Amino acid sequence: MTDNAVAPRTPTPLTLLGTGAMGTALARAWLAAGHEVTVWNRTPARAQALAAEGAVVARSAAEAVAANRLVIVCLLDDASVGDALDGAGLAGRDLVNLTTGTPGEGRTRAAWAEARGARFLDGGIMAVPPMIGVAGSGGYVLYSGSPELFEEHRDTFAVPAGTRYVGADPGFAALYDVALLSAMNGMFAGMLHAFALVRPEDIAPKDFAPLLVDWLTAMAPAVHQTADQLESGDYTRNVVSSLAMQAAGVPTFLRTAEEQHVSPELLAPYLELMQRRVAQGHGEEDGTGMIELLDLRRGA
């Protein structure tokens, strides 16, 4: 080694609480990258497979927390986090909570951790277990909270999946997570309705699927127009298909569902919002203005 060479960084040892499907995938990725990993699971047998791969299995959550400064939590819900960490010594620890929760739970848990002497990051995992540790899978984890904690452990966090730091507000990771998943579920709802419509006919689902993928892909850039209109406050900006024009098609959507003996329940709420916004005199807009009907703070 030359005088100017930089010694390779030793992988940071870490603790992982929770070895369900996601926790196990995370642990395996860190183990494969050379990290010393201490694990704990409420049901000890579920952690034993990781022991054979080099993980240290702690007898209690408190013992696991004591083993390493960096503590990752991936449990069922926020209540499980509180139960697991009750009585554990958190002073001087870097606590990263990858448990799915709400923005409010993230903020409350951050204050709880900081009161006990720990730095805190909340996280939202935008991946399924098979994507973890797989280069190019597209999976990533959203992080919010202590920027210093994120920067110090950025390389470690990047081992199992990509990273996206979304702000110092510890509630933002959960907010981004749920917002993105909500959009995904809306897409799935439309996809299921589409397949339900064609299913009674002599149309092979595998033949229809490529058309559906191409159409959804072509429509995806509308996300950017919506963002532009929201930031400008002008919902009539660059409108291509007005809300009035779109709402005129509602009866056709509903009659087609009726003819195909398909319930409109996945589609009906969106169509009803569309008609309400037009009835309020906003037919020259596109769909962005319907957000006003969803904002309960404005008495919609």
C-alpha cells in the first residue's frame, strides 16, 4: 500500500430487529457485503436460518440493541417497535425504523427516540423482498430524519437497495411511502377493472396485457403536468382533454360495465368526483382540480 492509498473501509456492524421476509432479505444483503449483523426476532426460530449464514442471534431485543451502535428495525407496526424497544438502552444509538407506519407515527417515534438519547431515521421500503440486494432491481428505501445519521451510514444503507433521503422531517418517509403506494393501488384498481371488462369475451388476458401496459406507460407523464398545475395554481394550464369532456364519457363507462356484468365499484368514486367538479363550474380544467374535493381542510 502506498502512502497515499486509502485503506478500505470496514463494513459497519449493525443490529437488525425483525427477521420476517423483508428483514431476512435485508440481513442477507448486509451479510453478503461483509457486515457483522446481530439479529433478533420475537419468534427465535425465524432467526436461526440467518445464524447459519453468519449472523449473531441475540436472546432479547435489548441484547441486540446493546451489540451495535447502528440499529435497524423492521417489524410489523409501530406498536411492535415500541414493545421491542421497551427497556432497551438507546443512548448513543443510531435508530433506523424501516417499519411501515404513518407520518404521525414517524414523528412521534423520532421524539421518543431522541428523548432516550438516540439519533433517528424513519424509512419506507419501496421494494418487495426479492428486490433486496439485487443490483438494478429498482428497489429503494426512503429515509427522513437526522441528516447527519443518514450521511454517516449512507454506504451501509445503499447495500440492500437504493436510497432516497427526503428531508429532516421524520414523517416524510412514511408520507412519501404511503403516497406512492396509494398511486400504485389506484393503478391496480384500474387494471383490475379493465381485465374484468374484457374477461367475459373471447379475449386472452395475455393478449390484452401488452396493450394495457403500453397505454398506462403512455399516460404516466400526466404526473408531471399535474405537478406543474399544482405548483402554478392554474388547473387550466396546458389542458388537452377538459374535465367536462372526460365527464361526458362517464355514462359510457357505467353502461359498459353494466353490459359486461362488472361492478363499477373500483371506478365509481373517481367518476363521481369528476362529475362533482364539473357541476361546480370547473369543466375547463383537467383532473388536477379534483384534488380540491379531496382536501378536507378546505371543507370539500
